[in-house]
Amino acid sequence: MDFITIDFETANKYRNSACEIGLTFVKDNEITETKSWLIRPKINHFDPINISIHGITAADVWEQPRFDQLWESELKELVENQFLIAHNASFDFSVLRKTLDSYNLPYPDLSYSCSYLFARKIWTDMPRYDLKTLCNQNEIYFRHHRAGSDSDATAQLAIKGFEKMEITCQKTFSEKLEMNIGKLFRGGYIPSTNYRKKKRRA
């Protein structure tokens, strides 16, 4: 499998307040690189609860680039036409969409899925499916709630899951995990979801 894992940290409760992004690149089920960037939000206000989670402050990002600058110079080219995975993708891709919207930037063309959802299909006996619990179970050690570390841990988890299920491409991913792959495209998106079970007729 070739894919990129993505993770965002936010400055406050608003989804367009990305303050850090992490990307981990996987080629043939091997991690090749992890990169992370601090981001100065358009409104550089950090809620105390967010700081308590990730430790990033307004002062840390004061001289960092805005998201639109990073997007045009590096990020768009890295993720365009790729398969991305996030743990709790509904959050991370909402952050991506809302942040792009705030700068009036068009969505890229890419496909994506959620490791929270497919982990439930792979490890069926877990008490919880948050990233920390799953990584502890699989002996993956990381610094939680920093974007680069979280994206790397998500990549390690996905690799272990794909090897366990003998998943080698997006086609076998959908077939074996019974999941629809999400899409992001200019003008909209389609979420990554589980297959809907057909109801039996009485």
C-alpha cells in the first residue's frame, strides 16, 4: 500500500484554526518520511484547553507561515491525487476543508479513509479505538497530540492492520474492510464510510 497519513492540531474550538499539520509518507507499506509544520492561524487565538492538549501557544506560531502560504508552497503538491488516512478522519478533513474555505482555496483532488473506522474491523476485541489505546495494544510508542508524531503513529498502525488483513491496494482495502473510500474534490467531498448492510426482507 502507498498512502499518506495526516494529522492536524487546532488552536481553538473552530475547525479553521489549524496550528500544526503532520504528514507521514508510506511507500510499499514502509514509512519513508514524516514531516510537520507549525501554522499561524488567521486569528492567532489559542484556547487554554487546546494548549493543555498539544502544548502549542500563540507565541510558538507567531513567526510561522499561514496555512495558505504553506498550502501553495508545499502542501498541495504533496497531497494532490494521493490516498490519505487520518485517525478520526471526520475531524482532520473537516479542519482541512474549513481552513481551505477560510482562505477561499479550492479543495484538492484526493481520496481518503479513517483508521478509527477500519481499526474496528481489524481489531474487534478492543475496549476503545482511540489512537493511544490502539497504539499501546500494538506496541507503537509516540508523543501524543503533536501532529508529526500522531501521523507517524497512525501510519504504523495502518501498516500493521493492512498486513494483518493482507490488504495490498485500495481495491482490496474496500473489499476486505467493507468500506467506501472518501473523496475530496473541487466543490465538495464524499465521506469515507462503512458499507451499508442490505436489510433482509421479511
